[in-house]
Amino acid sequence: MNTTLKIFLSLMILNLSVGLAQDTQQIQLTPQVARLVVTDLIEGDSAKEQLKILAKKADLLVEQLSLKDSIITKKDNVILNYETIIGKRSEQLTISQDLSKQLQKDLKKQKARTRLFQYSSGALIVAAVVLGSL
């Protein structure tokens, strides 16, 4: 409560007449009206303070909302990055499996060629031995 209001309140409580000068006019207030005026002034000051506090709260809420939006956006970006990584890993796994299957086919072909060469070599050696003994 400011000093002027305190002085005004003390004068009203003591039931003194308070004159409000405006140029040459003077207004006399009855004690009952003076009490109502003081009450209204106190309530007005209180309302102004509450308005300031509510404005600060509103600013803080806007700031908090902005911060939450920023956090949500960053979280969404992280999730998107993870999904991209998982997609790339799945592609790599598929490619790796395809290469493994291809290598297994090539290995089977090479083993078949090796066996065929061994059998042919064995047959040629047997044929050479048979022909050489004739």
C-alpha cells in the first residue's frame, strides 16, 4: 500500500472530514462514503497487482508452451532419425542376406566343378594307366 493511501485511510478512520481540492471547490465525504472510497482504492490497487501477476504468469505460460513445442519438435526429429536408421539397417540386412545366398550358390558351383575336375582327373589317370599297360 502506498504512503498516500495509508495517510488517507488513517484520516478516514478517525472520522475526519477530508476535503479534496479541485480548483476552488471542496468535496466533503461522510465517514461511511470515505470508508467505501478507501475500500475501493484498496481493491483497485489489489486488482492492479493481480493483473501484473497474471500478465507475468501468461508470459511464463507462453514461454513454457514455446519450450514444450521445441522439445516435441526435437523429439520428433530424433524419432525420424531412428526410423531412418532402422530402415537403412533393414536394407543392409536384406543386401547382406542376398549376398550370402549368392555366395552359397557360387560355393556349391565351385565345389561341383572341383569334384568334376577330380573325377575327370581320376578317370584320365585310370585311362592313362590302362592305355599305358596295353
